Amino acid sequence: MSQGLFISFEGIDGAGKSTHVEGLAQAFRAAGRNVTVTREPGGTPLAEQLRALALNAPMDPLTEALLMFAARRDHLGQVIEPALARGDVVLCDRFTDATFAYQGGGRGFDLAVLSQLERWVQSTPALPAGTLRQPALTLWFEVAPEVAAQRLAGARAPDRFESQPAEFFRRVLRGYEARAQAEAGRFARIDADRPREQVWDQVILAVRSRGWLA
Ligand SMILES: Nc1ncnc2c1ncn2[C@@H]1O[C@H](COP(=O)(O)OP(=O)(O)O)[C@@H](O)[C@H]1O
Ligand SMILES: Cc1cn([C@H]2C[C@H](O)[C@@H](COP(=O)(O)OP(=O)(O)O)O2)c(=O)[nH]c1=O
């Protein structure tokens, strides 16, 4: 049986990350792997309900952070951990880096509280004590907020986050930068300010260079 492999996709809204999730899933399936494609917030019936609240109902920053981690806890227990235990490749559209970037960077919420929540929520009996469940690879789609906003204009109705001004997304970007610096080995920076094909080339290269696809 293959070893489970956990890959997350990150970036500001409109960076173009969701565009490549299914392509990477197909590449792994073509190599004979079982793939679980999922997203955060969401991925289970309960977490999808929490998503609908977090994306639409006004709330204070702590409530927002708690909802993100509550959804994540359910998602990890119901979907991600069982899939990894089966040996699946798990492709997750956003994970905890988004909380550090959006609630930490964007909203300015206390990073120490987020780190504590991360330790509680991502502890799992499947790993040695003190080790947290984290993606083996995080594909970070980096793009200027102005470019991302242009891509989203007209593409879909904006939610509570997507309707934020460019300054919010600059802070989110800095939140991602800080996480990428702190955990450099896990992050692959994708220059997302390129045509789709060139973005895809970077995605597949990041996975191949780690020996996970031929
Ligand atoms: N490299 C690209 N260049 C131009 N437009 C893109 C690119 N990648 C995706 N798009 C378009 O930008 C919009 C946002 O893409 P999406 O993948 O949904 O972003 P995200 O999941 O990061 O919010 C979509 O309309 C998509 O078709
Ligand atoms: C996972 C996560 C997402 N978010 C935000 C980022 C996005 O604006 C929003 C939903 O993410 P996403 O699924 O990327 O939205 P869409 O399907 O519309 O592209 O939730 C947080 O603020 N914190 C989190 O922890």
C-alpha cells in the first residue's frame, strides 16, 4: 500500500489555485494513486455548514478563527486522517496557513492564539506525541492583489472575504510570506501571475522534484 500524502493549495482569493486542483488529482490518478480532493473551510457536512456561516455571517475575529478550526477538526477526523491512513493522496484547497494569513494577517488576530488552536486541532494519535498533522507540501500561489481582484471581477459573487479591499489582501499576502519563511521546507512558491499553462508547469515540477510523480 502507498503511504498517504497530504498536499495543500494556498493563496489569496483569485490567485488561481482551485483551477489546478483537479489537474493534479488526475496526474496522481494516472500514476495509479487514489486521490481525495477536498477543501477548507468545508469537506464534511458539518464543516460545510460552518463554512456557510464563516463566509456570510458577520462575526468578531475570535469567532471567525474558532469556526475555521472547528471546521478543520471535523474535516481532519472525518476525511483527511482516514484518507491518509488508507494511503490516499489528499489534495486540500486551503488548510491552516489560510487561517494564519486571513485571520492572522488580514484581520490582525493574535498569532499566539492561532498557534495554540493549531496545536489542539492538528494533534492526532496517528503521529508521535508533539507532532502536528501538516501538509507534506503546500503549493503557495503568489499573485498581486490587483491581479487577483481583476480575475475575480465578474467571475463570481464576492463573499465576506472576497469583498475586502486590496489592503486586506496585502496583509493576507504578508501572512502567507511569514508562514512560508517559518516553514520553508514545506512551501513551494508558485508564481501565479503567469498564464495558466505556465502556472501548471510550476505545480507539476514542485511535485515531481519531490519524487512523488515521474
Ligand atoms: N493563470 C491564470 N491567468 C488568468 N486567469 C486565471 C488563471 N488561473 C485562473 N484564472 C481565472 O481566475 C479566476 C479565479 O481562479 P480560481 O482558480 O477560482 O482562484 P482561487 O481558487 O485561487 O480563488 C477564475 O475565473 C479562473 O478561471
Ligand atoms: C481555510 C480558510 C479560509 N478562509 C477564507 C479564504 C477565502 O476567502 C474563503 C473561502 O475560501 P475558498 O474555498 O478559496 O473560496 P472560493 O471557493 O470562493 O474560492 O475562506 C479563511 O479566512 N480562513 C481559513 O482558515
